[in-house]
Amino acid sequence: SEIIRDNPGILDCVKEGIGRVVGLGVPHSKRLLPLMVLTFPTALHGVLHYVISSIVQKLVLFVLKRDNSHNLPTESSTSVQNMLDAYFPELIASFAASLCADVMLYPLETVLHRLHIQGTRTIIDNTDLGYEVLPINTQYEGMKDCINTIKREEGMQGFYKGFGAVIVQYTLHMAVLQLTKIIYSTLLQN
């Protein structure tokens, strides 16, 4: 392809990565942002994800345990069934917490991905035509510039490109949780 004009060596990405971290050498692209520019948005995303998921998980657990406290154990319930009732709400709460945090922070994650790949040798498939690849050429100055550029050039929908993958991920996650509960409940009845 004519998009990639140079022939990088096998370990060039490692060499450039170490050089970028240490601050030695000249990067192959002037568009690479300094690591300090990327540190704040990356740390912000991690902290916000933790805070949001912790709050949602505690809230969901509170609601589930409050609802389950009305169900008094019967004589026919086994200790294994009680284990299912004890641990499954934790799984549901964790699922809901991750889902909420990922949905709420998806625009920030989009900005992060664009900032991190800027200046790298990245190409994407042209899904419109289907037979070529396109280089990613961006000139973001930082997080604020990236947000403003996405909003101006792509609208609010630009922040949610690729969101379908998150929907598929959590749909499969929920299916596995439900299937696990059904199988486990069936095994307990036997």
C-alpha cells in the first residue's frame, strides 16, 4: 500500500516507545503528544470509572438486598441455594456498575483513544468502500482541542463511534450471567 511509505523494523515500535518514555531520540512523527499531556485524561478516566462503578455497585446491591430481605428463607431452601442468592446479586451489581461507567464515560474514552493513537502509524479499514485502508491523520493539541474538533466536525455522534461494540459486549455478558444462573439453579434442583 502507498499509505505506509517506510519499512519499519520489527522492534521499531519498542525502540520508539522507550525513547518516548525516556525522552531520548526523535519520534517518527511531530504529531505525537508528550506523555504528560496524555497522563491527565488517562488518570481522569480511570478515577471516574472507579468512582462511578463503585457508587452504582453499592446502590444496586443496596436495592437488591433490600428486596431480598423480604424473602425469608424456607425450610426447603438449601445452603447451596442460599449461596446462589448471596453471590448472584454481587455479580448483577458488578455488571450494572461496569455498564453504567462504560456508557457514561464512552465519550471520554473516544477522546482518549484518539489522543493516544495520534501520530502513530495507524490505519483503519474503509468500511464505506470495503477495499482500502485509510490513514488516521489528526492534529490535536490536547484534550480540549480533541473534544472541540470532534464536536465541530462530527457532531455529538462522533463521541459515540464504535458504541455498538459496547452494546454487543454487555449483551453477551448479560447472556452469560443469565445462562450461568439457569444452569446453576437447575443443578441445585437435582
